Amino acid sequence: MNIEDIREYCLAKPAVTEELPFGPNTLVFKVGGKVFLLVGLDQIESLCFNVKCDPDVAVDLRLNYPETVIPGYHMNKKHWNTVYCNRQLSDERLKIFVDDSYALVYNALPKALKRNLT
């Protein structure tokens, strides 16, 4: 998986926007104005991205895939994981992390906002 794959996958989801709120090197994907994925544009050696995760699931993923999933870099480590691409997990499994993060954020949005997004 490369950065363009991540970008295309995120943008294919309903009501997703992409922004650069933290400067030119961090691409942020949001739904309803809330972040669900961040990826650094300046990564050369090891591509990784941050995604939101259920706290209990986050701990299990870190234990089961210590070379691929770590506590979220510069994020609330209880709710965010940093996930490295092209290591222990397939691209399809990485996409599930993106799907789960999107769903967590979308489902937490107020009902009125969700109606306006569709």
C-alpha cells in the first residue's frame, strides 16, 4: 500500500474531506469535520498512518502486531494507533483499520450532522 492508495481509499468514502491543517506535510482526512486518518506526506522509508480505534481493540492489535501497530504518534494513545504499511499485514487488513476508524468517527457524529452529510 502506498500513500496514493490510502488517499484514494479515504476519498472514496461518503462525505470525506482532505485537509492540511497542521502544515504541508500532514494530510488529514475528516468526516463531518472530525479526523479519522492522518498520514505524513514526507515519509520516505516507512509509510504509516494514524487511525482511531476502539481502546480495547487497540491494545489487542498492538500486542498481536508489534512491528506494525503502535500507540498513535502525537495522538491520544488510548484511542489512536499508528499503523505501518507493508509489514506484517495485507493491504486488505490495513483497509479494515481505515474502515473502522471512519465508522467510529461517523457513528459519533450528531444525527443532524449525519443527515446533512448524505
